[in-house]
Amino acid sequence: MVSSRQTQSIRLVWEVFDRSDNAFSVVELVQMHKDSMNKTTVYRILDRFEKEGKLHTFLGKNGLKWYAKCNNCSSKQHIDIHPHFQCNECGKVECLSIDVKIPKVAKHHIEQANMLLLGQCDECVV
Amino acid sequence: MVSSRQTQSIRLVWEVFDRSDNAFSVVELVQMHKDSMNKTTVYRILDRFEKEGKLHTFLGKNGLKWYAKCNNCSSKQHIDIHPHFQCNECGKVECLSIDVKIPKVAKHHIEQANMLLLGQCDECVV
DNA sequence: TTATATTTGCAACCAAGTTGCAATAAGTGG
DNA sequence: CCACTTATTGCAACTTGGTTGCAAATATAA
Ligand SMILES: [Mn+2]
Ligand SMILES: [Mn+2]
Ligand SMILES: [Zn+2]
Ligand SMILES: [Zn+2]
């Protein structure tokens, strides 16, 4: 279901993404809002933002869910599919605006390619 | 820790992989051995096989852990890194022997690229 | 066959995520 | 400004995948 009311909690969660272009894990998001709302609420709001095309999600290296702002997506479709990077040192996650060409596989129909790059980020690289 | 004894349980878990080139989720593996061993044992044996370079693991579309046979890996290193495919219809997972060239990202050091392709497998494609 | 160290079972635990339902609070119209 | 309707939230309980500590079992070397 898509949000139809502008609540305090919705504003608070959105602010985090509005102020930064980083990706945030669901664990961070629950943690940073733990004094102002229930974790269920955080999960539900993130869910709605995704359905509305405001945020997109992907899985980090341990299968943890991450959220980041969308560009030009809508409740109709998510169009900004791109690879993500996660730093093995500090754990930070970034959206990468590079194109991955989807490989062809005989007799298969490929709909989507999820790519997660692992390594050291600009702050952790030696 | 690497196996130093050949037990019944170890033999049973290995047989599954020996008989097929499929990938198996940890959930399937626990399920199929539930009458002959404890789930903890399954987890521990899979763990050892990975450390020994007999199996490699990766995450499927819901963050679930999957295991598949290695080719020419050892306890020293896993060398057969490749993309995986998961069918959106039947859930089946396959190792793909295709090369993915690792993209360069400015100021980052990329160590590894995990790629998961999603779509319809040969049996589910229309 | 015995000794020893590895492996296993079990029960309890943990973390991420979900559900049902009652309470609360946006938004609407009067 | 007030009442009403219904979306949203809090809460507690639950589910699932995965881990841990420790005592019991068992593979192997002597
Ligand atoms: Mn992204
Ligand atoms: Mn594989
Ligand atoms: Zn870093
Ligand atoms: Zn299929």
C-alpha cells in the first residue's frame, strides 16, 4: 500500500535519505529511529517508499537489506537498476552509476542482473 | 576447521553434491537430512566443505545461502568465481560458467564481483 | 582394545523480519 | 473548531535462518 497520509514518522524516515545520497541498511535505520518509532513502523515505511518508487532496495554482502534513494522511479516501475558497492573494511555501501550489460544465457530468459562489488572504498583504500 | 575424520554425516551430505551439479539452499539441505542428522551438523559440515574448497557459497534472491560444488578449488583459495542464476518461477539456482569482467570504480579497489541473474530457467521459460 | 580428539545432538539463543489487533492520529466535511 | 472515518502506528508475539556451549558419541591412532 502506498502512503496517503503525511505522518511524523514518514517525515523523519524520509529526512535521512533527503539529507544524503548514501545507502542505509535496515538495521541502521531501525537503530537511528529507535527513540521516535517502533521497528515495525520503520519496516513498513521503507516498504511503502519502495512501492512509491522513492527508494530502491538490494542485499548487502551478508544478505542484509539496504535502501537508497531512487532517481526518476515511480510507483509504476523502478527504472534505475545499477550495481552496488560494499566496502569490506568499513561496511559502507554505495550506488554505482555504471552500466552492467546483462549476459545472455542459452535457453534462459534473464530479467534482471543484481551485482554487488566488494573491496575497499575511497576512504579505506591504501 | 577442516574435517579430519570421515563420518557418516559427512558422507551423506557429500553424496548430495556428488550426485548432481545443482546448487542447494541450506534450507533444502537441512530438510533432506533431517532424519539422519541435526541441522547444526548440516551447517557445520557445509562450513567445513567450504573451507576445504569442496563447495562454494553465494546468496540467492532472498538472501538465503546456497551451496554448490567447486571446480579445482582448495583450502588455500576459491578460484572458480562465477555468476549465478535463479529462476523467478521455480526457484532453481544454477552456476553459470561465463566470465563477468569486474568493472573499475574510481578511487575504489574492487576485490570481487557477485552477480545474481534472475529470470526464467530452461524449464520455466515460455 | 583403549585412549584421545574430533564430531555430533540438543537445547537455548540471536537477529532480521512479519503479523494481528487494538490504540492513535491524519485528513475531511460540517 | 469538532466529530468522524480510516490510514497509520505500537506492541507483543511469532517465524525463520543461523549460532553457541557443552556433554555425549564415535572415528582413528597406538
Ligand atoms: Mn542503488
Ligand atoms: Mn557456483
Ligand atoms: Zn570503507
Ligand atoms: Zn524455473
